[in-house]
Amino acid sequence: YKGKTFTIPAGVETIANHAFEDCINIEKIVMPNTVNYIGYWAFSCARKLSEINISTACEFIGQFIILGTKVTKIHIPKSVKSMLSGPFGDIVLESITADDGGTYYIENGALRNQNEIVKVLTDATSYTVPEGIEYIDLYAFSNLENLEKVTLPESLIFLEGNAFENCIKLAHITIPDNTERIGSNVFLGCDMLASVIIPRSVLLIGTPQ
């Protein structure tokens, strides 16, 4: 496709995995409010893509849907019931908003649901993840260049891969005693972080084979 704007036809309900991957000319996607499923990597590596809307009927968002794009703003409608870990990958977002009354909502700069942190945007030097959070998603804190200290809750079970990638000033973090899994490359690029103590509760580090 060689055009700059692509309008998905009304009536389309599913955007398949990899559907617009590597569509290097598209700058804008117009999604109709009939789409209820966005597959993983759906728009990834559409390198010029900078504007996209999520359908108000969308219930599922896959992994890495806008990885490798120029999208900086995203809005999550209240229709969304489920997102795979790391829906935005490691792109640097300027704004995430969400409708009131949905499964996913914004609190203290974080897109989250009842027990999961999806993505955090903050300029603060310290951040406290609230109690009740059990999962921190892929790339959840990535590229927060001012972040120096993070306090994790005792409720945390799974710290996913690349969660703090390129938090270049991060120097203080403690893994809680109840944590069971730590993903790969959690602290990649955290050059100020001298050491991390792994508690006895951790059963797996890295990606299972």
C-alpha cells in the first residue's frame, strides 16, 4: 500500500496478526468502531505511522501492536477487556489516556487494571507501585530517563522482561520477597544500578524454553 492514510472499511471486526506490519508508507490508520480484536504485531514496523485510533468496540489488544512506529499518543476505550503484555513495546509514548469505567484505567501515570501495570509515563525521579499489583508487563517502565528509585509492592508475583529497560538513572530498587518470576533483560540499559538482590521466592529468571 502506497497511500499515507488507510481507512479500514466499516464492518471489519478483526485486524489479524501482522496485518499492517512493515507498511512503510502509511502515516495514519482510521479504524471503524466495528473492530473488536487487534492481533499481535498488527501495525508494527509501519515506520511512518504516527496516528491511530482504537475502535470503541475493541475488546482485545495483542502484543507489540505499534512497536517500531512513530505513534506517541494512544487512547484505550472502555470496551477493552484484555491486553497481552507489552502492547506498545518499547516505543516512547507522550500520552496514554483511557475512558472512565473500563477494565483498564489511568492511575498515578500508569495504564493498569486491577492487578497489572501495563505502561507508566512519568517524569518523576521516584515511583511507588501500589499494593495489589501482581504483574508488571513487558516494557512497563521502559525509557523513563528521570527515574531513580522504584518501590515495588509485596503483592508482586511476576516482573516481566525489559520492564525497566533504558531507565538510565535507576539506582535503587528491591525485588519483594513474594516475587516468583523475573523476565529477561529486566534492567537492560540501567547503567546506574549497581546490584539487585534476588529473593528466595523467585522460581524462574528469564524466558521459559
